[in-house]
Amino acid sequence: MRIGVLTAGGDCPGLNAVIRSVVHRAVTHYGDEVIGFEDGYAGLLEGRYRTLDLNAVSGILARGGTILGSSRLERARFRAACDNAKELIEKSGFDALIPIGGEGTLTAARMLSEAGVPVVGVPKTIDNDISATDRTFGFDTAVGVATEAMDRLKTTAESHQRVMVVEVMGRHAGWIALESGMAAGAHGICLPERPFDPADLVKMVEERFARGKKFAVICVAEGAHPAEGTMDYGKGEIDQFGHERFQGIGTALAYELERRLGKEARPVILGHVQRGGTPTAYDRVLATRFGWQAVEAVHRGDFGRMTSLRGTHVDMVPLAEAITKLKTVPEDRMREAESVF
Amino acid sequence: MRIGVLTAGGDCPGLNAVIRSVVHRAVTHYGDEVIGFEDGYAGLLEGRYRTLDLNAVSGILARGGTILGSSRLERARFRAACDNAKELIEKSGFDALIPIGGEGTLTAARMLSEAGVPVVGVPKTIDNDISATDRTFGFDTAVGVATEAMDRLKTTAESHQRVMVVEVMGRHAGWIALESGMAAGAHGICLPERPFDPADLVKMVEERFARGKKFAVICVAEGAHPAEGTMDYGKGEIDQFGHERFQGIGTALAYELERRLGKEARPVILGHVQRGGTPTAYDRVLATRFGWQAVEAVHRGDFGRMTSLRGTHVDMVPLAEAITKLKTVPEDRMREAESVF
Amino acid sequence: MRIGVLTAGGDCPGLNAVIRSVVHRAVTHYGDEVIGFEDGYAGLLEGRYRTLDLNAVSGILARGGTILGSSRLERARFRAACDNAKELIEKSGFDALIPIGGEGTLTAARMLSEAGVPVVGVPKTIDNDISATDRTFGFDTAVGVATEAMDRLKTTAESHQRVMVVEVMGRHAGWIALESGMAAGAHGICLPERPFDPADLVKMVEERFARGKKFAVICVAEGAHPAEGTMDYGKGEIDQFGHERFQGIGTALAYELERRLGKEARPVILGHVQRGGTPTAYDRVLATRFGWQAVEAVHRGDFGRMTSLRGTHVDMVPLAEAITKLKTVPEDRMREAESVF
Amino acid sequence: MRIGVLTAGGDCPGLNAVIRSVVHRAVTHYGDEVIGFEDGYAGLLEGRYRTLDLNAVSGILARGGTILGSSRLERARFRAACDNAKELIEKSGFDALIPIGGEGTLTAARMLSEAGVPVVGVPKTIDNDISATDRTFGFDTAVGVATEAMDRLKTTAESHQRVMVVEVMGRHAGWIALESGMAAGAHGICLPERPFDPADLVKMVEERFARGKKFAVICVAEGAHPAEGTMDYGKGEIDQFGHERFQGIGTALAYELERRLGKEARPVILGHVQRGGTPTAYDRVLATRFGWQAVEAVHRGDFGRMTSLRGTHVDMVPLAEAITKLKTVPEDRMREAESVF
């Protein structure tokens, strides 16, 4: 068989591990040819690809990024291509396509599938917010990076009697904030799932100071937001070039706490550091297993589905299931986290 | 309530995170008193304990080891104590006991439970070989340490055209070897579950050299062993003090390969480094959740059971279930790993 | 003897290692008593201190922060105290004082010394900008943290064809930017010592893209600034609370490059993560040697001086020498760095 | 000019950083051609080399090992080649040669130099035992790896009341043991420079246990040895294949201590993990500076010398100076280390 593979969407540690695993399984075990489309769906639409043999994937397991490149999907152009899926397949001559990506990528994968392209998806998001799988690769690495940063910040906060507000990734779901906050022993966690009241944080900090613990670390997901009426937030500012710039929640909250507490509060925005670099062992294993399973699915003809971790097993679930509902942090997980603040 | 907690058996990153979580949940939420028995069951039998308040567990989340100490169980003495469990409870005056430990500890916990002591167990093993839970804390850290070591060894092996045999922990189950081997891209993995033939490894190395890949890393669980008749192994040697010393499988295999291949092969025995030090974020979260759940179970009166990860949920399972069957690496996981050699 | 020790100024990995070393050498070898003043000079002025024995410094070697706390110096109050140094000494009854800190701390130390207090200083700055010593502890850790962050960002930048502007610490001297930029293979480095022209960066990025290297990482010291007339920078903006907020150079430069290049450019501000957490081995060794030497100096009566690394030796230099001139990055070091862009 | 470069001897983190730096400086600044000989001097003798342009060294800065490979020097063959140095140069047509390596490599470099080959050496040893330079790259990484391992082992030793004997690299000089032992807070350090008496270690451990510190970590250089008459050591044992195998000092000492103390003592042999993998920021910077300086020396015609770190400067010293005397740990450094046991 001739199997196409592509990576789309934002960076995520483990992408190369999936590619490598797909190539190893397909080439060594099945004698397939694997072609890699460049820059995500753009390479598919434009017929830009290269053959991936064992040498092409040598040494990439532990490397961040993606050797295939990625790019944003241009929806209109993509839809047009779907309308003529047959031609799309003929252009590159593949028998199955394995797109690796997040919600947008998988939605596109579903469209391709419905247009008749034999597709097996591999879910990817550092945010861990795809409901059809227990975990996604990249998440563990992101949590690890955020935890290590907070481990460092805690000693500084403690020695210098400061409040640190650490903004981590998570626009719609707060998994990274939840788990890195728990792992680092943060004293407050703010998630997109539950609007927060800065007054609660003020109270927590004041109680800590009263107990002699003269510092606090608060972990905030970038998509967290204050409950209505509790804090002025979200109005843009005009920068020096006349552009409207919005202050992130981490910065806004640090300023708000400093104002209310009369104590130093500093924002730290971790940003893209969470997305890059060498994946943890956990993510490398999960990514490798997803790649293996995707090739198996191709050879079983199990199309229109994606790989999924369920407990200790890697199974297949319908693409439709993956993209209909965001997996958000449930209340009981939040209660667990609160118990160790 | 007055809740006793103890840690027993070998070291495992995350023990302190469980203790901290138990204390936070019990003290802050339920107003319990928590007492920590020193040096495992020894402290229970001898009435050696101290009260654990929030201050006592401050700053221990990320620390390896256990603030309570540990020790080996003296079975005869323990059995005698079980026969008079009532007295045992009265000595320290606790309402529930949370022992944190591996197979031996949980077997003892079951004996206590059957003797009438209200027990909630928390499983602990870096080997991940307890069948009643998807994962145990400590395992992720051990895999991470082993993976990082192999990442380092690979560059050396490659530059200097060498075969490296890396022995990792895992006496009865090969989970650490499997996952760290996969994560590091080892070219061979030997597990206790499946006797290996050194001839297969020789063949693999020779094929690699023929392809121009003039190095190989082989990951061996300490409990792996050669198939009968394939290699001389397991006879002790007499050391300078007249003691019989057994060569570990890593060392023996490296020598065997060097002899057969006529190429340099070096053993690296990772040893206790895998058991100590700061836990990964994954292990801190899992350990914290187990501690939380254990306290909940105590307050539900859910005794004779232990905490368990099932998919994304932490549940309770009977202690009996936990200790009857070792969780070994199944054949399909081994096949996945082989596909990326 | 009775030796006082204090830590002042911003956080710096290695502070605890100095304290531990002072206590070990003084107590074990000389039988001294060591007292630790709390919260920097504030504890000295207010007579707040505690005795530090071997137990008090057990386990702190690898910990970030300072067990003694720190605080900002109130200059007026400090000057008044200096005027009556005799009383100051009598209040706590010490025979020598070892202040550990940066330029401000050492300037204060010199004032104390001139007022008759027997002082031995230990220099501390993550910025490495004290001219009287080859290196200061904390710097290696800061460089390591910044390098690791850029290692991660590079893979993301490369896969997603982006320009990353990473702002690191260094208000007056660019050592952290220089060394972390070199270590991470940054494609541009901006230092306070040399105003930069954004046009040069634009040219570098465009040349890279032309060569098919469709990404770039630029490392900017927080104190770097554009050459006059090259870029609009440094005007404050009014935030939502009516405060004037200044955009950091990292953010401003990323926006400027995005505007000029018409390509995505993202700022990452590493911030306080560089100041905290466990010190590198290098910093632990240097800090330990400084502590040892400080105690030796006390017993030699070698006051009014501070510890200093010169090549492989730790010597003493006059406090005056330490604080008169900032150690900035010389041109030839910058040329070395440029050669590998 | 046409500049040859080669790497020889054991692995050392930073080799690739030197190669990259040489290529960048020579190609970009001087418009030179750089050729890389494969597998050390073997490639030179056999005329096996390839051109190294900017692309060839892209992405190798942070990678362990050496892209050029390495091999052991065959002395007789090398000497013969030196006798006809002119021919050797003509074969590959280079104007200058930059060999990167340890004592053996630099001795060979000197022979080449005396035979008329224009040579600029770059010293390399993780052992840091070359007297003509303050530090060598690779050493900081090795110390970091050993320190991190001991950080982990300490928590295990403490929780389980054990003595750990950690064997680190250093056959003739104890720098790695000295600095990693200090950095990790080891309770005993054994160096090749000073024969030790196991009775001293027994006493130290017993005093610790008496003080309630029921564990100890002892850091031993592989080249350390007991003082005469203090311990049976160094006799080989006959292994299963009839070969004589010598027990390393780490293993021998652990057994000896266990026997004398009647307490568990375990050896951990770190081995090749110290030699491989990504270099620390410190080593990347030093390696890059050495590469830069080597190219400068070539263009100044400054042959027969090698790069050297002196304080904060990189200078050139005669090759002869580099190889005449081993840089061993002086007594005063050992005394510093002992003060914090």
C-alpha cells in the first residue's frame, strides 16, 4: 500500500514519534510505501510530498516539532478540494491517509472521509481536550514544563514574599492548569470551565500570609476568566502602532491582585515553551502506540476513525465522536485539586 | 477521626505526595487527626508515630523518598500482631489505617483487614506490576530516568560504534524496560515475560552494522533471562571474600554479545537511580489523587480495599484483587515495541 | 567566634549552598556559632536572627531561594544604623558579618565596613555583572534555564515557520543573553551594551528564509534597547487602571518584527523562572567554595573584602573594587557569538 | 584556506559544538573550505573525509557524540604516517588541521606538528585533567549527570537507611568525583590522588548513624584506590568464560563497607551515561569559543598550539605544555570538599 501522512495545527511534542512509528510499522512489517505531505493539508492539496523511508525517520523520536512541517488550514480551499476528492487521491496516488492533528485537523479529516477518502486520524493536542481519548500525546510534556517552571518559581516566591501568577496554556479546557497546578502544589488554580472571583484568591493569599506562609503561586489557564462583575477584564488597549492589544489573564490578574493585596504580585506567561522540545517518555510511548495502531487500522480497512487511549489500551473511535464534544475538566477533578491548595 | 498512615517497602517517587494529600484532605476538609507511623509496619507494631499536620507536610510534594521512613516487614512478628489486632489499634488509638506500599505491604494490609483493622490501601510500585490498577505512581519517574539515560548513551554508542546493554529495574514484570526501551528507541528489549535468545540480538546488531548503523542499544529488565540452552547464565562466582556473587543479566549479556560479535559491548546498570528523587508531574498528580481517594474511602467506611486508576478515574478495588495476580507485559504490547526497533 | 550571615537582594540559585557551607566550615572546623539574620539587612537592624547549626542547614544544598529570607534595603534607615555601628554589633553580639548579595548589598557592606563592622562579603548576582570576580553563582543556572527554554522554542519555531523573540534577564549587562543565546544557537542576540537596529534583524531573518531556514530565534536581554531613531520604543501605555505600563523590549521587538517582516513573530518572556529553583552543579560548587572562603577570611581577619573567583582559585578582593565598575560584555565576546548565528 | 578537522578519543559532550563553530567561523567569516576527517586519525591516514558546509552542521549544537565519528589511534601506523607528513597533507590537500581530543590525540597532534603539519589543537576530556587549561568542555556535563544521579540516590538512601557508593568517571584525576560529590552533598569522596582508608569511611558512617542521620552517600572516582594494607582490592576473578574480570572500586568498596558496618551498602556505577547526550549550556559555550579561537589561530598562523581557557579568556598554549603534566586535584580543593561532608 501507499500511505500518506501529514501533521497539521500547532506544535505538539510527539508528532515526530508518530511519524516514525507509522513508517517503521508500515515499511518494515507490511512493506508499504509511506509518503509525507509537507506543511499539513497544504502539501496534500498541492501534491507536495516526499517518500519517508527508515532513514528519513532515523533519530527523530526524541525531537520536538515535526519533520513534515505544519500550516494553518485554509477552509474554503480545503472544501473545494473535498468536492473533488477522487482527483485529490489520484494526484498523489495514496491508498490511505493518516492526518495527525487537533480538532480542526480531525474535522477536516472527517470531511475527507465523508468525501470518500480512506482516512485514519491520530488526535494531537497539548490541551488534552479531545473527549474520545483518555489522553493525547504532548499533554504530559506541557504539564511537565509548566510544573518545572512553577517548582522554580515557588522558591523565589517564598524567599521574596511574593505572589506569582503563572499563565499556562488551555484556551477552552483547563487540563494543563489543573495537572501542573496540582503537581507543583499551586495555591490557586483558575480554569476556563469555572469563572473565578479574584476576591477568593485575595482571601486565600491573606490567609496564607496570616499563617506565616508569605507567598503564593496561582496557576491560571490562558482561557480562564473572572466571573461577571468581579473584575475589569478583557477590554483591549491601543498600543504604539494603533493596534488593539488585549492583556492576557495572567498579567491582568497579577495586576489586580497587587492592587487589592498591596503586595507584590508578578505574572509569568509560560507561552510556547510548553509546546516545543523533546517529549517526555510518556508522550513518546503514547505517540508510538498511536502510530502503530493507525497503520493496523489502515490494513484492517478501519477508516473514518481515529486512535484513542482507553485505560491501557489503544483502540479506534469514530472521528465524529472525537470532534463533537470538548473534554473539559469535571467538577470532581477540580475538588481534588482544591483539597491540596 | 484519627487516621494512621505508613509507607513500607522499597523507595518510590510519589510517596511523600500521597502522605501530603492524605493530610491535606483529612485535616482541612474533615478536621481529622492524622498520625504517621515511622519506618513502615515496624512503627505500627511498636507504637512509634507522630502527628502530621499541614506544616509537617509542607514542601514535600516534589521530594523523593518518604518522610515517614520505611523498613522490611518481619513476617512472623507481623502475624503475631495480627492475632491481636484489637490491641494493636488500641495502642495507637486510630480509627483507620492507610498503608502505602507494594505487593508485600498490601498482602499485610489484607491480613490486617481480615483481622478486623479498618484498612484502605494505596498501591505503590515503580514496576507497575499490580494488576488491579492501570498505573502506579513512581513508574513514570522510573521510566523517565531510564529513558534519559538511554538518550545519553545512544549518542555515545553511535559516535563510538558500540553496543550498549542497559539494565533497568523490573524483577518479575518488564514494564520499565518496555516503556523506556520504546521511549528511547532501543534496538532490542528483553523482558522477564519472554526468555530471549542472544542469537536474535546478535543477528539484529549485525544487520544494523550491515546497514551502516554501527551501534545498538539494548534495554534489559533485571529479571530478564535467556531461553534455556541459549547462553550460560546464572551461575554464581566466588568473590574475594569467599561469597558467591551473581552477575546481573545486563553484565552477562554484554560480555556474551562482545564475545559473539567481536565488537565492543558495554553494560550499564542503572540501579537505584530509578527509584529516587523528585517525581514527574504525572506521578505527583496520581499520588495526590490516590491520597485524596483514600481519605474519601475512609470516610465512606469503604475498608478492605485500595485505590486504583481505571482510565481517567480513581476508584476502589478489593485488596484481594490487587495481590492475586501480577500484571505482566502482554504479547501485543511487546509486538508494538518490536515494530519500532 | 560568633558569625552573622544574611542574604539580601533578588533571588539567586545557590544562596542556600553558601549558607550551608558557612555553617559547616565555621561550626565543624572552628567551633564557631553562626547566627542567621532574617530578611536581609532588615533582620540585622531589628535584631531578628536565629542560630544556624548543622541541622538547620541539612538538606538545603540543592534548594533554591534562601532559608533566611530577603528584603529590599531601606537606605535611609540603613544609613542611620551605620552611624551607630557599635550599637548594631552589640545588639546581636557578633564578631563578624557575612552579607551575601548583589551590588546594593555589597555597597551597604562597604558602608558597614567603613563604619567599623568586621565584614566579609559574598557576591551574588544571576547577571554575572560584578567585575571583581570571573563568575558569580546563580548565573550558570539562569543561563541553563534560558538555554533549555530556547532549545524547546527552536523546534516549535522551525515546524511552524515562526520568529521567536525570547527575553531573558539582564538589565545592565547582557551576559545571560550572550551565553544562553550562544548555547541555544540563537540567530540574533541583543544586549544592553550595544543598541541594536531592528533593520539588521529583519535582514537576518529574510536571509534565513531565503536560504530555506524558515524560522529564527532571537535572544534579547531585558535591558537591550534599539539604537536611537531605529524603532519606536519606551513610551508607556495607560492600562485599564489608569497606570502607565511599559512594554518590555521582547514584546515590543516581536511586534516590530512582525510588522516589518509580515511574518508571525512571538515574544516569550522567561522572567522569574530564571531566578529560582535548584542550582546547577556548577553553581552549587562555586557557592560552597565562596562560603568556605568567607569563613577562612573571617578567621584570618581579612575584613572589608569579598570572595572572588579568579581562574580556578577563590581569592579575596576589596569590596570597593567589586562595586565601582559593572562588568559588561566586551566586544570580542559579542563577535564570537555573532560568528555562529 | 582548506581546513581539516577531526575528533578522536572517547565521547565527550560538546564535540559537535566545536565542529559547528569551526565551520561557521571559517566558512562565513573567512570563506574557507572545511573538511571533516571521519573516525579520527584513521580518516586522516586513509584520506576519508567530507566537506562540511553550514548545512552539514545545522542542528548539531545540542547533540551529544560527534558527527565525524571517532576511533582509537593505532600508534605504529600513525608514526609511520608522520614520517611522511608531506604526503599526508598532499593526500587531502589541507592547509591546516584542527584535531579535537584528549591527551592521546594532542600527543599525536604534537608529533604531526613536529613533522611539519600546521596543527591547532582543541583539548577535550570529560575528566578535566589537562593542566594547560582551566576547564575542558564535557566536564560540566559529566558533573551535572553525576550530581543529578546522586540527588536521586540521596532520597532513597535516606528513606531506606542505606549507604550508597556511587562510582563516577576519573581514572587518573578525581575532578568529577570532587565537584559532583560537593554539588550533591556526598558524605565522603575518594579520589585517585589520595589513597583512602575504608576505616575512615566506616567511622564517618557510624558517626552519622549515631547522630540520627541513618544514611550516607559516598562518591568514588573509578581510579580511586585504598591505601596499602587497608583493604583487599584489585585481584581479578575468573568469570564464566574463563576471563579474568576485575571488580571496580565502587562495587568492591560497597561490599567492604557492608561487611564492616553490618548495614546495607549498595554500589551504583554511573558509567557511560556521563559521557553522552546533550551538553550543558556551559559546555556548549566553551566548545563554541574553542572552535572560534582555533580558526582564528589558523588564520594567524599560530600553529603547534592548542586553545585554552584562562579565567574568562580563551588563549593559545603550546601543545607541549598541555600534555606533559596531568592536572590533578590539589589538596586545598579536597579540604574545601571535606568541610561540607
